[in-house]
Amino acid sequence: MEPPEGHHSVVAQGKTEPDPIMDITVQLDGREVNVPQGQPVEQPDYVNSSFDKSEYVIYKESQCRIRYLVLLKDNN
């Protein structure tokens, strides 16, 4: 599969996304980055999407790089 001409990736818009009111901004490598924190809310423009949540679609494995690993522990 190939991306659309002139692009190297696409965003598949989902039916829900984190509530942007709860986003926080952090500094990462000298750049401001938005980090979603909110509960999922419906996206009225994408109610007919095949995706439940938005996803970034890349077409070459070399475009993916894991930079951080977060380990969460549930004490329940």
C-alpha cells in the first residue's frame, strides 16, 4: 500500500478522541507538545468513520521510532 501522493502518512479520523479541554502542553526536545488527558468524546464530523479512535497510519516501518516507554502498575 502507498500513501496518497505528496504524503508519507495519514490520520485516520476516529469516532472519538480525548476531550481537548483536558490537554496539557509539555516541553519535549525544545518543542511544545500537546498531550491528551481527557475522557473520550464523540467527534460529530466522523460519526460514520470505520475507526473508533483516531490513528496515525505510516507506510514504512522505518518511519516508526519508539522514544519512550511508560510502565503503569495497577495496585488494585
